[in-house]
Amino acid sequence: MQEAIAWHPPTGTLGTLVRAARPRIDDLRARQSQLERLAAERLPRPGLASALRRADVAVIAEVKRRSPAKGELAPELDAAVQALHFALGGAAAISILTEPEHFGGRPADIEAAAGQVSIPLIKKDFNVDPLQLLEAAALGASGVLLIARAIPPAELPGLIREARRLGLEPLVEVRTERELDAAVAAEALVIGVNVRDLETLEMDPAVAERLLPRIPATCLAVWESGVRTVDDVARAAAVGADAVLVGSSLSAADEAERAVRALTGVPREGRA
């Protein structure tokens, strides 16, 4: 109860993005029956958690055309082609931005990528409603992003359960000890720590260095944002990261396959 009282809706950029998702959720409501049918018909895809369990730090490569923090990255990016290059480069999974206004994404990008690669796809959006999870399943995703700061704590366990009912593994993103505790209590299996504060857009690697070692060893820990070089991957490994999520630097790379490959092969160091 104390956690529920302490929570308030996100402000800044994150608040804007969550509010912008509401009309899209209303559109999904009108298509709910169709989405349920498509989700039921989709063939199972490889699981996200199993793909991230490996001897080296897994790379989650991101398809992103632009962002509020960096502006235009690759406005003409073809999601299917980029996904194929990422997979050939050794990516363990692919995160695909579907938010249209601020990131230039579209839901069809997941379907396009699913036709080219067999590795897990994560629907990365400002997912705060079960209908958005249903959409992810209908599109062929294996995982879905849940940002703890954007979701009332009392609703997080239900969204995690609903995601799994639909065959999706949620990547639960946190930035504070309280959010981490809530994610663990909600039985999140894949937990990400974002170096970037989505409310202010400021970067602080110390947040990941503080929180990643606290993620239980039974979970998968993901360092999100700020990764550009293999040294950055090694820095994440040193504090217990099982995976890194790399967005802007890979989306903007001239040779995506080579750029991903350059980040792979860093041994995991584990957590106590």
C-alpha cells in the first residue's frame, strides 16, 4: 500500500510518451477480436529468456529511426533488412520501437522483422495496457517492454502475468531500488536498468552500476542505453550484466552487421 501511495504518473518526456499512447490503446480496443484471433494463430517464436542465457554478454540490438534525446538516427531504416543484419552480426534478440510519433516506429516493423529472422523480437513501446501486450503477441513478438516508472506498482504483476499468458516474456525496466524491489516481487525474470532517465533524458551510468549487482542471480540483468563500444559491454559485464540493449549507436551504424559483431564475445562475470 505504501508503494501505491508513493507512485505518481511520470512527468517530462516519459509522461508525454505515456499520454501519447492512450489514443493508440483506444484504437486497439476497436480491433480486440481481430488481435485475439491473430495472436492465437501465430506460431510460437524462440523465448527471450533462453536466448539471453549464454556464456558471453548477449547483445539486444535495437531498430530505432529517431529518439527524443538524439533526433533523427536513420529515418529511412528498413526494419526487416536491419533485423537481418543484426541477426547475422550475432545479436541474441532484437528490440523494435513501435512508437510512431517520437521514435518513427510502427507495429508492422515487428511483422516485417519476424519474416526475416528467427531470434526473439521485443515490442518496445510505452506499454501500460493489456491491449498493447495482445498487439505484441498478434504481431509475432517474443517479448515486450514494461517500464516500471510508467506503471502503477499495483498493476505491474498483472501485466507480467498477462504477458506470459500471451507467450511473451516481459523486459521490466527499472531505475530505482524501489522499482527493482517491485519488479522482483512481481516475479520479473528479465530486468533492465536504463542508464537514461526517460523523464529528464539525462544519462547516469552510476544507476546501472548500483542496481545491476542487486538483481537476483535467478533473473537476467540487462544494461540499457549508453553502450557504444566493446569496452562499454565489458563495463556492464563487470557489474553483473547478462545482456546489453544497444539502440542509437547500432541504428545509426553504416554497417549494422559489423557493428553488432564488434560488441559480442565479452564473457559474463555473473552476480552473487
